[in-house]
Amino acid sequence: MSKLEENQIKIQDLEQEILSLDPASEDFKKKTKELNKLKKETFTNLSHWDRVLIARSESRLKAPALVNKLFDNFIELHGDQLFADDQSILAGIAMLGDTPVTVLAQAKGTNLNESLKRNFGMTSPEGFRKTLRLAHEAEKFNRPIITIVDTSGAYPGKGAEERGQSRAIAENLMEFSKLRVPVIAIVLSEGGSGGALALTVSDYIFMFENAIYSVLSPEGFSSILFKNTKTAEESAEIMKLTSHDLLDMKIIDEIVKEPLGGIKVPTDSFLKDLKSKLIKKIDELMKESKDNLIENRYNKFRKIGL
């Protein structure tokens, strides 16, 4: 168990203890001060591996809760019209302020049953075909698209491969690159491999402060490079997968600041600020001509690594 995990358990215990105390008592003030000090010590100067753990935390904000809080009048749409409705993709139309948008979100569960239903956020070919179907619908009705990324990677099962997993991802990459409507991506927690890339070909990428975004997991990187998974912490440092690393490399465009310890239940002020940023960026992008939009998106990704 890492130092971060040990301290998180202590923080939870302190929070529970404080709830049972009289807010006017000296014990309450003493324990609150102790809690704040421990939080500051724990969540200041986080390592790369610490952020991996925070991004994967069970208590972290999940996409369905964010969609519910951020958008109005969300109407979920289902199915790929070929095989099935992949529950790892929460997709539909909604209002963002006064603007109708299409929302494409990767959804993990908040408990075991929901996680099994949503396949732990690992998307199958039918999920990627669902996102592409709704992206083309958005293009037809000139609706901006907002994607929310939270996956350890696309589902690697035999059935997914038989149903064309790699082709489904490739088609998303190709088609999203030439959509004639604004596309904004939000990397919420985990952004892993092709499963994340399929929903991040966009005009602007927001990334939550404690999220991670990489070609594969630190454990996968470690098993390939070092032939074991014991060096995952070291691998996380090498991979440069945090929001600050990726902003420096100009792979993402903006970091969404989180409260100390990571985002769990978003406050009204947090949601208001994020919604304002999204609306402002959509307004800017909607003023671009369709040809400029596609050309700028193309150039954005061509410049990565140069």
C-alpha cells in the first residue's frame, strides 16, 4: 500500500469521526484542523503514480454524474443499429446553456453490478459505432459534440475482436477528424489507449487535473519494457501521462482544476465554471467556417511531437 493510500484511509476515518462531533466543540475544531493539515500534506506535490491512483479511485466522479449535473434535458440514445447497445457508452442529446449538443461519454459503474453492466468502461465495437452514428447525426443537425473520456482501454476480448474492434476505433479516428461541427473532448479520469483516442480527435481537449492520458497503462508499459508489473510506479514517471505533462507537450489544451484530493462530488461553483468554459469554447468554434474547423483540427494533431 502506498503512502497516498494509507493517508486516504486516515482521511476517511477522520472525516467519519468529525461527523459524529458537535460542531461547536473543541474536539471538532481540533480534528478539523488535523484533517486539513493531513489533506494538504497528502495532496501537495503528488507523484505521477499518486495521480494514477486518484484517477482510478472508486469514489471519483464518474461520467454519468457529470453529464447529469453539467447538462440540461439529457435524452439518452441507444444502439449501433447493427449488433447491440454498449452500456459503456452513455450517449445522447442535451442542452448546454442555450446550445443543443451531442454528448458521448464513457461510463464506469459506481458499484459492482453497474460496473459489470458497463463493462468497467471498456468499450466494444458496437459502442464506438454508436458514438460514430450519433456524431454523424450531430453533423447533420449542426450540433457541437462533447465527448467525456474515462476508460482504461477498449475491450480486448475475443468477441470484440471478432466484431471488428480495431476497425471500429480506426473509423472513429478517421471520421472524427473530418466532422464539420465543433468537437470538444474532456478527459475525466483514465484515458487509456485506443479506447480513449477514439473519442479525443477534437478541436479542443480539456483534461481534469488528476486524470491520466496515455497510449497504455503503466502496468502494460512496465510489462513490455521491464518484463514485469512491479515497476509500474517508475513507468508512470517515464510515460509523462499527467495533465501537467501533456499540457507542456501541447497534447491537451487546458487543465480543469480539481479540489484537493480529487473531484468526487462537484460543487455548484465548479460546475458553473466548467460549463462557462465549454460554452465559451463552443461559441468560438461555431464562428469558424467548416473548412477552417477541419483544417485547424488536422493541423492540431499534425503538430504533436514536432
